[in-house]
Amino acid sequence: MGTTKFIFASAAALSMLASGALADDMTGMVTRIDRLNGTISIQQTQKGTVGASAGALQEYKAKDAAMLDAVHAGDRVTYSATETNGTGTLTKLQKQ
């Protein structure tokens, strides 16, 4: 019985850590902006060695639609995002 509780507690802790992993600053390139719906698509760049392939393309809902006014498709950006129920929300966006 104690082992089962430990496994479930560990699984819950890991899922919270995984959802919080998006909170760190990431870098990427803006591929698409939909100002009417307040969404932005960003191709995440891989950190590490030279010649690394591009990361995943993610679409985020902007926390504040005004943050999308400072960037355009093709801009390199640093950003932070959170994920709730499978929906990514952009919390910080800064043009590099």
C-alpha cells in the first residue's frame, strides 16, 4: 500500500515539473502571427552544438495581445510560456 502511494505521488510530482518546464526562457524564430486571435507560432531553436536541427514548432496564445505588436514573422525572440490543459500561453516575449 505504501509503495503504491509513493508511485502516485512521484508521478504527480513529475507531471508538475514537466508542465513547469516551459516557464524557463527559450529562444526561437517567429513563423506566424495571428493578431486577430492573439496567437503566435514559434520555431524553437536548439541549444547546444553548431549545426543542431530546429526544434518543435509551437503555437501559443498571448497573455496580452499587445506583446505581439513588437515582433514580426522571421524575428528571433526569447520567450517564456506556461502550459495549462494542453494549451500554451505566452507570458514573456522579447525580440533579440
